[in-house]
Amino acid sequence: MRLAIMMALQTAPVAGPPVPLDLRPVRPAPVQTPCGEPDDHGDIVVCGRARDADRLPPFDPTRYAEKPIRANTTIGKARVSAEAEQGSLPNGQSAPRAMLRLKLPF
């Protein structure tokens, strides 16, 4: 007896409130003329997608470029930063420099 009741409960429709109109799935509009068939005016309907429909737009390297790492901090109202620069000597040789900058507002 219990088995018959359990089987009957499984086949019963699920009860609940009706789905609102704005949440119901939308049915696509039927195509009036199938693809490749001439319509009433004799024009052939061509169905297709754009060639680049599934492609991503070109990559913009300037937007996603890594930003330089800046070593800076504030101590009270003063701002301290460590930087590296490339300078040149009077004889044309290059000279790398390590700079420690201290900026105070006045």
C-alpha cells in the first residue's frame, strides 16, 4: 500500500504558484520564409551569421599593460619614494642611479 502511494505521489504534477509573465521563457518568432526558399516577391532568404560573431575583439595591449611598480610611502605629511634612473656621463657612458626622493608639502 505504501509503495502504491509513493508511486502515485511521484507522478503527480508539482503544485505551486504560476510563473509570472516576465519570467516565462520567450518563444522565438517563427520564420515566415525558410532559408534558401524564395518569398512572395521572388527574393531568396539567406540565413547566416556574421563571420566574426564568435570572435573576441582585438586585444588592446595598452589597456592591459602591466603598470610599473612604484616603491613609495608616506611618513606623516612627507612622501618618500625610491626610484632608479639612467643618466649619462660627459664622456658618453651610461650611469645607472638609485634615487631616494623626499617630498614635503609647504
